Amino acid sequence: MEEHIIPADSGARLARLEAADQANEYLYQVLDIGQYMLQSGGEVSRVEDSIRRLCLAFGAERADVFTITSSIVVTIYSPAFGALTQTRRVSGQQYDLNRLEKLNQLSRRICAEHLSLEETRRALKEICQAPQYGFAVQIFTYALISASFSLFFGGSALDAVASGLIGVALKCLDQQIRRTQANGFLSALICSCLGGLMASLAVRVGLGESVDMISIGNIMLLIPGIPLTNSLRDMFSGNTISGMMRFLEAIIMALVIAFGFALVAAMM
């Protein structure tokens, strides 16, 4: 009978393949955390640092991370599994600072306690499924912000009431637009045009006194404050490409909002 001789290094190769498969699963989970952080409003430097620390906590000896506003690329290395690379396309953003804080806490917990893959999945699922503010609370917040800024910039009490009511309408419109997954610039243009139109109509029917004071409260709902702040933080942190991309997006968004209100003002 012929004897099959198994190469001496076959066991080592099998162990290396198994380690690579497990490392790929861990890396995929780490990219999930990084994606949710970026979509929730985290700056690029925070996302890159968190991903790097998580990869090292999961057993990698080296982790190279490159992140921009729409993509994450991670390469990890360890003698146990070699070099592995995964890329994640990040689309859409829904700023949620509460979720961002919970993701930060989870990343620190993983680094400190070295959670297993299953424990990490369970914790991440709990964060993603955590209830957000109800629609009624969001409507009240929109109305309060609009009315407050209208008063702050010199509007009358009547202007504040009109601005608050328009803020409610803009929130309802924004909710409908989000369901269609429309482009963010198109959404801002539609909301700004509607806000300017409703402000003009409110003054004409006697609900408000100044179109400018009513509109300025609604504009503050649309201003891209978080992207602009994050762009400056990214540039100061050395992430010039990401910072410039965010800064350009924020400037274009502001121009689109201004154009929407100015277009309605010119037509009215």
C-alpha cells in the first residue's frame, strides 16, 4: 500500500488560514464600528485612532488606517495571519452624538477588556437598536430652535411663533425626504425654498412681521455646523484631505441654503 506523506508545514499553513479567517471577521466588525462612528458625526482623526486601537486590541501587531468622508481602508499585519486589507464604502450621514459617545465607550471597553467577537457584535447591536428621540420630541426641538434664534437676532414674539411653526413644517418635510434617500444638497435646497416661501406667506397673512427675522430662525436649522467644525478639527489634526473635503461640502451646503432663500425672496 502507498503511504500519503503529509508535508510537515501543512499544519502550520492550516493554522495560519484559520487565524486569517478569524482576523478577517474581527476586522469586518471593527470596520462596522468605524463606519457608524463616521456616519454619526465623528471626525476622521477620532475614527482612525479608534480603528487602530481596536485592531491592536484584537491581536494585530500593526494597523494602517486611511479614512476620508466616504471611505475607510484598513490594513493589519501579524505573523500569525500575515497582512490583511479591507475597504468600506461609507455613504450617508445621520448625526447622532449620543450614538457616537456610546461607540466611543464601546471601543474603550474592547481595548480594556478584550471582548470576544460575539460580545462585540452583541454590544454593537444594542447600540444600533437603542431608541432615539421620538418624532414629537424632534418636532418640539425644531420649533424651539427656530423660535429662539428668531428672537435672538431681534425678531418679535410674532416672528418667533411663525418661525417655530415653519420649523415644524421643515422637520416633517425633512422626514419625508430622508425616506427617499435623496441627495443632501437637494434636500437642503427644497427645505430652504419652502422655508423662505412660508416666511413670506406668514408675513402677508399677518402671522409675522419680518421675513428676515422669521427666515433666520429657520436657516439655523439647516446650517451644517457639525461638518464645518469637524473639517477644521481634521485639518488641525493633520488630515488635510478629509478636512478640505468636509470644508468644501459645508461651504457648498451653505451656498445651497442661501440660494434657496434668496430665490424665493427674489420671486416674492
